[in-house]
Amino acid sequence: MIAKTPIPPYYAVIFTSLRTNVKGNYSETSELMDDLAQQQEGFLGVESVRNNLGITVSYWSDLDSIKKWKENKEHALARERGRNEWYTHFKTRIAKVERDYEFEKESPSLD
């Protein structure tokens, strides 16, 4: 699903990762992090895909909200577990969204 974001500017945290073969509650922890992030002040939305390479983009209203999310205790524990068990490599990028635009095909009417 494509996140519904406000009129820019806002921020994007882009998390790109390569996984190990270890499963160990990865899916449950990922869902918990999604739920927790949505409860954080300044959270705007998230988009995520995984094939061999995983990319998750979360959207935030400001840099302070991103910092508070990074400092969240449960999120910090999940990041540490990711380093120790789930990822062979990851990279986090923070970018300011200056402009966005979209296309959405309308559903055909049933007249």
C-alpha cells in the first residue's frame, strides 16, 4: 500500500537491508515495530517491500520525531537483535522530501 503523506516538506527514513537465514520471530518483531512506529508523534506512514533486498521507507513530520523513534527502547532492542541475528547488511538514510506527486487510476464506473 502506498502511504498517504501530507504536502511536503516532510522526512523519509529509508532502511535498506539484506537478511540472514535466521527467522527467529523476525515477522512478529517487524509487525510490532510497524505498530509502535504508528503510535509515535510525527509518524506519517510506511511502505515496505522484501525480495532478496528489503526496503522500508517510513515518513515523518520532522527530524525530532525521527530521533525520538530511534531512541525508543523497544526499537533499540529490535535494532540490536537485527545486527546480531537478522541482517548481514543494512543501511539507513534520512532524506527531506521537498516535492511529491502521484497518479492513481480511478475505478471504472459500473453504469
